[in-house]
Amino acid sequence: MPHHRMKRVAATAPDQAVAPQPSLVLQDYLPYRLSALAEVVSGVFAKRYEERFGLSIPEWRVMAVVGEGPPQSTQQVIDRTGMDRVRVSRAVIRLADKGLLQRHPHPSDQRAQMLSLSPGGREIHGRIVPLAHDMQVRLASILSDGERAQLDCILEKLLQQARDMARRVD
């Protein structure tokens, strides 16, 4: 378990009173730890699909969401991947240019488009999904069933809290 260090910060001038501030040890900082884990896991998986299929991480994330079911709007993909609009738009353009994604007019919003995988996109999606499942199984193999359930619950709570915090900032 990480230990948290407290350190007094000296005042820059003798007449300035500075309250003690906790130091920040990056390796103990939860947002950093979550980000570092995500970076390592994404990097390992990305290496597989970049080498085999020529896809970037944003491209794969778009394909993963669009490949889950019926056509989705660009906004739905943004919401489900957590990526910003520019990253999603660039990934959509690259996937369409590669012939892996089809764009259709949105039935009720002329400014929006609906996205679906092309036959080639479905074929690649079908080849990548087993790799993703295998990686998930291998990563979670060190956890007991109870730990996996706890982790799932904790991650869901943290995600909801982060979303709530983001809404309050906006």
C-alpha cells in the first residue's frame, strides 16, 4: 500500500507565512497510477494490432465501439470511448480511408453521421476481439474471482466519481 509523505514547504520570503503542504509522490498518486496502468496495457495491446492490422489505439477504440452492434453516431462513439471529438474524428477519417468504416447520414440530424464497420472492418474486428479477450484473461489471471469483482466495483465507482467531478468543472 502506498505511503503518503508530508513535507513542510519553506516560505520564499521571511514575512510570508506558508501553510504546510503535502508533497506529491507521483507513484502514490491515484490518477497517475491509473494512467500508468492504462498506458502499459494499451501499449502492449496496441503493439499487437498496430503490427498485425495497421491500427492506432484511437482507431481500434472506434472499431471496438462501432463493432459492438448497430450503427452509432459519432457522438455516441465519443461518449463511449471517452476520447475527445478531434481524436475520434481523425480516427473515423483514417478508418474510412482504409475501407474499414462506413459513414452514413444520420436519419434525423444532417450535421451528424452514423458509423458502421465495412465488411473488411468486421473481418478485422473479428480477428482482434479474441486478442483483446486473451489479454484481459492474462492480465486478470493474478486476481481471484473476489478481487476481480472488487476491482470492477471500485473502477465503476472511480469512473462515476471522475465523471461527476468533470461535470462540476464544466
